Amino acid sequence: DELMKFRLNKTVAAVSSSALLLMAVPAIGIASASSASTKPTFVIGYEGPLSGSNAQLGLNMVYGVELAINNANATGKLPFKLQLAKYDDQGSNTYSPAQAQAAVAKKGLVAIVGPAFSGATRAAEPYFAAASIATVSPSATAAALATGIKNNNFMRVVYGDDVQGAADANFLVKTHSASSVYVIDDGSFYGAGLAQVVATDAKTAGASVTTNSLPQTCSPGYAPVSEYAAAATQIVAAAPKAVFYGGYYCDFGLLLGALHTAGYTGAVMSGDGSESSALITGTSPASAANSVYLSAAGGGSGGNLTGKLATAYQKLSHFPAKGALYATQSYDATNIIIAALQKISLKGNVALIRYNLKNQLHKTTYKGLTGTLKFQTDGNLVGTGAGQINFYQVQSGQIVQVGHN
């Protein structure tokens, strides 16, 4: 059966040539829930960009994880103590495998919030899946991460790009009457996937569609930034009613600056990879970001922590919860892990606890700040996603929510 296969599977990639990752973690003994001094300690990891050009998105998330862990520990009611471990993959599929292997080898680690970016998730998942470690992402939306997979160790608390891309296309074509749409992607697993959905659904909605791919420039080794000036000139010549960009805020800011210089005046939109205040500060001039539309899979909420949670979040992070995209989703992802961990036996070694926790997450229903969370066998949320995509616009240098679909 599955458990027997799991116990026999010792082919997980090694952190060193002599150590299997699954065997690198000592067994965690049974502890009494009544004695704080003998409670076992479990680790919830976060993997995402904590440095590099897209670090702000990762910082938004990791403080949401830390807030949830702090609040859970503060109750004193858990039969265990929790710690946070951080794994910085810079949002890169190049760096994420090493971070995943380090997480698998971490003593007491039982689950991961993340990975944050879709490409990094795809590169890390073979290691997490082999160790039966649940990864609950606040933000990795590529449809392919869940398509056709049963009892997936990867789960997400937002709807995928199949839902978001359709909503974005309808927003441009139906809500804003864009009869022609120029769709650009950044060549990444996430950006290309989202752009493809938008292009397909915009055509279905009746628009004429032109597509183009502009490789990322905000990371080392990519094409020079000058590509945006040439692309902006082409866009102005084509005169589409709207431009959609599938990618991340760093490069999107460069494109916005080029479009401003070239004199483009149509509607411009991007997805959650660009939904960050860093988009505005990274656009030159910053005013070129004004009127831009953004979308994010927000679980039907405004996407922000509020009240005492917002105050506690800002104390941890030293930036406001308002506008901290995916902080709330990270808070919810952590809490559903904690809820599931309380429902399984804490006996046995960490490998068995990881396995049981992954399975329990598929059985757990949790009422979070973003809505009721329950996972399908493929890791997607239960439901159609209707009403779950939030739309924003940059107005006078601020990102303001303007509706949801």
C-alpha cells in the first residue's frame, strides 16, 4: 500500500553524498502534552524569495507565517511547540532544489508554507514529494502544479491561474471593452502559464490577441533591459486596446517605464506577481504605474490583515499589513497546517509524522481569514473559484482594490 511504499522509498536526493535526506532527521520522541518542558518541538518552514529582485513578495509572506506561529504558541494549549525555519530561494527554480533539500534534512520539520513562486515550486517538489512533506503555498498559482495529481503533497490556499487568467481576460475584454489585447509573458513557468490562459480566454471572449515573450531582465543572465524600449515601440505601433503582462513586478516596472516613454495610452494589466508596492517604487517615473490594473487570487477577501493582527504584523515586519500581498494567505496556510498537526498521532519518527500530516491536510477543513479552506486530492481548493479573484488599480501611487470576480 502507499504507506509501505513510502517506508521502502529511500531514494530521496541526498544533501551530501553519504546521507539520505529521509534518514538524516532523528526520531522525535513521544512527549506529554501536559508538561510544557517535555512538549516536542516541530518546525514549519517557509520557502520563497527573501532576497533578490522580488524579495518583497516573500517578506510579505514569511511574516504572516511567523505571526501565525507566534499566536499559536502563545495560547499554551498546543501539545507541541512550534518554530519557524526560513528557506530563501530568491523565487528561482535554480536555487529552490538546494533549499528544498535543506528543509527535508531539517530536524523536526513537518511541513512547508510555500514555495512562493510557481517555477521554484516545480523545481522543489520532487524533493518534498519524496519525503512526503506537505507544501501549502500561499501564492504558487500555475495550474500544472496540481493538474492530474492525486493525494498531492502540494496544496495551495488560492485558486490557480486557470481561474485567475479567465477572470483577468474577462476583466479586460468584457468589463473594459478591450477588443484587442497584446499579451506578454516573461518566459517563466508562472508568467508564461498565466499569459497563455489570458490569451486563450481573451480570444474566447471575442478579442483579437497578439502574443510576445520578453525574457526576465531583473535577474542575472537574462537579456538586456533595452528589450523593453523596442517592445514598447512595437506595442504603440500595433495600438492594442489593452496590454497584459504575465510575470513579476521588477520587470513589469521596466516595461511600464518604456510604455510611458513610447506614449502608450491603453489599459495595462498584470497578475499577482506584480501586485506589490515595489512595482511603483521600481517604475521610472513612478507615475507611469498610475492607472495600471492588477489582480490576485485573494480568497474572496481584500487580502489584508486587519485590527490587532495588522498591528502585530507590522510590529514583526516593520511595514504595514495593508498592501502586503499574500500575508493573509500565509497566515491561513500556517494555521491549517497547525490545525491538521493537532489531529494526528505525534508518535513515531518525523518521517511518519510528515506522512500522516500530509494525509490529514487532505481531510481538514479550516475556516480562515480568506474563507473556508478545504483541499481537493490534487491540492487545489474545493470550489469553482467564482468571486475569489481581487482586482486592484494603482491610483496616485497607491494600490487600491477596485472589485473582485
